[in-house]
Amino acid sequence: MHFKKHSKPIAFLEDFEPLSSEEIRKKKRIPPGQHLAKRWPVLSVEAPPQFNGKDWDIEVTGLVENPTKWTWSEFLKLPKVEITCDIHCVTSWSLLDQRFGGVLFKTITDIVQPKKDAKYVTFEAYSGYTSALPLYDGYLDQDNVILAYEYQGKPLPLEHGGPLRLVVPHLYFWKSVKWVKKIHFLDVWERGFWEVRGYHQRGDPWKEERYSSQERPRRRDHKIL
């Protein structure tokens, strides 16, 4: 894989503020080790792609009954949902009540019909960057996991993953792959770009699953590569 280094400053101290609101503490919406951000920092190992509003396709392959490839205009015709969620980055910032619009991941599975032995899904960016999650067990089968193309009612900015990114609110945000182009249904849990570099295979912010050294033995049916 070849990645372009992102040259913009990615975060500043003024982007963050200490968790001081007792109301937020009571609601327990900030995972341990996190701080509330004033704005959405730009964090990336690669530069955003070029996008002209047309030439971007989304392909689904692997262990599915109906391998599918949508053009951008076709993808925009799929049923749209809007969610409001909190997001948490492994670098310690969190944002509350973020609004995304896009296609529910369950809509994708309904269309492509995963085969019985499809247990995991690898999401691939335009550059080859990947991350993967189990298809079931409360990872991707929730009603707030979407492929987002809108943010706060406007097209998702390129620097934040536009035109299309995965949004998995209940996990650290590196699992929510930016610039999604391909979705692979597999029978093994692949380690993606950050996972092979020492990040946790799952990434639950409430359990502070940041590093691979924290991983516990998986069930026998969780085959990890």
C-alpha cells in the first residue's frame, strides 16, 4: 500500500477542552481517557482523494450471494437514514451529538445477502487503507452503523472521509474507514492498516481497547489474520 502523508497540522491544544460539565459526567457519554473537543480535528495518514461528484463507485465482494457495484449516483438512490451520535477518537478526543446522513449498513447486507460463512467485513479506502470488524455480535448489526455521505446536513467534507465513510459510533473512530470504495465479506478477521501497527483489533472506547497488547484470546470461531 502507498499512502500520501497528510501535510496539514492535524490537531492543536486549543482543539480540546477539559471535561468540566457535570451534566455530561452524569450522562456518562465520555469514555475513560477522553476529552471533549471544540471541533472535529483532522487526523489522517493520507491526503484526501480527488472527487468531482461523479466518478466514485462502491463495490461489494467476497462471501455474498449478490456481489454488487454501485456508481455514485446509484448509491445515492439507496434508502437514506440520518443518525445523531457521539464519536470517540483513540487519540483522546470526543464529540457529542454529531449528525450524519447516509445508507444504513443493514441496507447493504439486505441487498448483497452474506453467505453463511461470512463472519467479518473488511472496509477498504481508495488508497488501500483497511480496517475490519465482525459482521454480527453487536459490531455492524446495529441501527446506527451507516455509510455516511452527509455531515450536519451538508456533503461530508473530504478531509473527514468524504465522499463516503463508515460510521461505527460505538468504537474508536479509526475503525470508521474514510473514503470507502470496497467492502469485502470474509470468513477471517483481517488486521487492517492500524491493527498491524499495534492498534487493538476491536477498539471499544468504553473498555479503552487502544493497543493489540490488550487483546484477549478470541473464541474459536473468531479467526484473525
